[in-house]
Amino acid sequence: QQQVKQSPQSLIVQKGGISIINCAYENTAFDYFPWYQQFPGKGPALLIAIRPDVSEKKEGRFTISFNKSAKQFSLHIMDSQPGDSATYFCAASFRGSTLGRLYFGRGTQLTVWP
Amino acid sequence: DTAVSQTPKYLVTQMGNDKSIKCEQNLGHDTMYWYKQDSKKFLKIMFSYNNKELIINETVPNRFSPKSPDKAHLNLHINSLELGDSAVYFCASSQQSRQGEQYFGPGTRLTVT
């Protein structure tokens, strides 16, 4: 059973546009929601993360929007650039749990055309 | 300085062989993981170790055996390799209290022919 569902599977955006990737989760005990960015031939890297006590977190051109009641969160990339072309993974975890782990979405391949 | 390193980066071998992948982290983390990423990019956790103790053991064939000689190292040994084992294997590490913040290695691309 997929604990975190991610869409779309692939996304093509023009340079300067807004990229939006959506995720939904089932387990209300999740309390940490990171996004990871993976470039071809590299390992995933933590990009930005949010906890459920806030509805939005912004870091530069990257923003996470969080809707606790709907059990959904999304990544917005403003002014998308060709260098943003990568695979993005949303995830969820139980922060602080000794038996915790990351539950990943299936990934979104973003292509930004110049 | 490389935070999480893996060797080798590429591994090409024949079916039935036994191979190992090594992982080392210099971040002082106490938890380490192995992930398998298939051709569709799906990241599947295989194992996690905390202070050399096995914490997570997902549904992985027992041909896969992790070994953690110390907190900074987690190796993966694979016996009797099969075609379906072809994938990219990632090592990662974190602090146990911050398991959502994982640092990944560069990956090992395993190709079984």
C-alpha cells in the first residue's frame, strides 16, 4: 500500500513558469514532510521540508503548501529554470520515532524548457 | 569532503555471482539505510541500521545481507545475483531523531547480465 501518493508522474514547464507537484498521504500520525530533489546520476538531496503545524514554508523559489484537513501537500517552484529539471520526491515520516522511516512518493520528473 | 560515499559506482556482473557494495558516512550519524531505485525511479527502502543494530528489514530476498561493522559503515552483500537485481542502490544516513532528513550517497548502478 502506497502511503504517499504523488502526481503528476512527469511535468513539462516553460522557463519562467510555475511548477506544481502534489502529494497526498493517509496516515495522520505523519509529522514531517520533506521534498527531495534528484538530478540524473546523483543521489536524492533534501530540498525543503514542512511540519503539519504550519500551512506554508518558503525557501527562495521553492514553496511547500500544506493542507492538514485534506491530507495533502504540494511543492511550488516559482520562475522555473532549466537547472530545476530533475526528479522530485515527496515523502513523509514520523519525526523522532525510533522506528521511523521515510515513505516516498513515486517521483515526478520535471523538465523545464528554455 | 564527501558526506556519504559508496563504492563502486558501477558494477557489472553475471547472474549467479556474489558481489558487495560498500558505504561510508563521515557525518557522525547513527542511522544508515540501503535503498533500491528501479528503472521507474521508485525508491524502495531495503534496510536500516541504528548503532549497528538492524531496525528495518523490508521484504527483501535473503540473498541480500547488510553488515554494519561500525556506525560509519554499512555494506551490502548480494549472493546469487539475478537479472531482477539490476538497479541503482543508494546508501543514506541520518540521525535517529531526524530520520526525515537523510543524506544520500551517489549510488551504485548494478547491472546483472
